[in-house]
Amino acid sequence: MNILQVNSSARVEGSHSSRLASSIVERLRATNPQAALTVRDLARTPHPVLDESGLAALFTPADQRTPEQAARVAQDDALIAEIQAADVVVLGVPMYNFGVSAQLKNWIDAISRAQVTFSYSDKGPEGLLKGKKVYVALTRGGKYRNTPSDSQVPYLKTVLAFLGMSDVQFVYAEGLAMGAAAEQTALESAQTQIDEALPLPA
Ligand SMILES: Cc1cc2nc3c(=O)[nH]c(=O)nc-3n(C[C@H](O)[C@H](O)[C@H](O)COP(=O)(O)O)c2cc1C
């Protein structure tokens, strides 16, 4: 089994979402000790934004790309290869200004490639990243679960399903900015959600 962990906090140190993602991975490895783990830490290794030169690189045929364009596409290729190889994907996802971090959006833009991770036919879109289980550890300063202000969960469900990944389980740590007691309660609750989702072998 191949596990891909994607940390999308801007913080290398002290990130609750990265720590919860690691906790999910720990539980997965408890039941699958042979599992291989790839960690893509987007704070440690920021991925470039999809800007005009990035788009131009992607839309230039491979044999006509400049060395710079080839290198830019290769950066996205590396992320695509990681997710293609993964059986289980674990995302650490902080809420930033009611959305996902720019780091996560850059990763999503990188892995979403026509004819590679999704395709269109007369039947509509088809996701090509199939057969994967996804866990998402969400961290928020406030509390937005099941409210219209939670744009993260509908967005992630939509884009992951578009790419073929519809088996997605969310773990919530909410109220992290609401005082020390609320923070502790939120982190304990998130750990309980993880423990229940991934029971240890008897
Ligand atoms: C730039 C920034 C924007 C944030 N925006 C929100 C927000 O819109 N709603 C919210 O509930 N918390 C917000 N927070 C709080 C974070 O979601 C919270 O601190 C979370 O733990 C960050 O994830 P991390 O610990 O993995 O870095 C924000 C934090 C930062 C740094």
C-alpha cells in the first residue's frame, strides 16, 4: 500500500493540520506496517502558482518546450506521479480566510491535468484517479462544520470527485482560536474521530 501525505499549512513547524495528517498516517501504518509513505510538505517545498508562464508551458507541445518550460511542467509531473501511485491520500488542510490555503490550491492546480487525471467525453467528465481512499484533516480557528460558511468541504468533495476520488473522509478540528480549553477539546475530538475511522487491529 502506498500512502501520500500532503501537508498544506503555510507552517513547517507547529501546524495542527500537518500533525493530524501524520496521526492519520500513523493509524494507517499500524494496520499496514509495510505501507510506503510519501510526504509532500507544501510549506517546506512550495509549489509554484499556475500563472501565465506556467500555463504557456503546459500548453506548449512537449517537444517544443524551452528548458524552463520543461522544468516547470516536470514540477507538476512529479506531483501527478505521486498521487497516481497512491492508494491512500491524506491531506492536512487548514482554513485560511474561509477557503483552502494557496499551497493546497497550487497542488490541486498541479494535479488536475486533462487526459491524465481527468478526461471529457460525450458522457461528460471522468476522473482518472480511481480506487483511492482520501482522508482530510481540517483545522479551523472557528466553527463552521455543516454551515454555509464551510466552503472547504463542498469544494474538496467536488474537485476530488472530479478527479475520480469520491471516497473521502473528513476529520474536523474546530474552534482552535477560541481559547486554550476549546483548542484542547478540538484536538482531542479530532483524534477521537481518527481513532474511530481507523481502529487498531485487535
Ligand atoms: C492566514 C490565516 C487565515 C485564517 N483564516 C481562518 C478562517 O477563515 N476561518 C477560521 O476558522 N480560521 C482561520 N484561521 C485559523 C486557522 O485555520 C487555524 O489556525 C489552523 O490551525 C491553521 O492550520 P495549521 O495549524 O495547520 O497551520 C486562519 C489562520 C491564518 C494563519
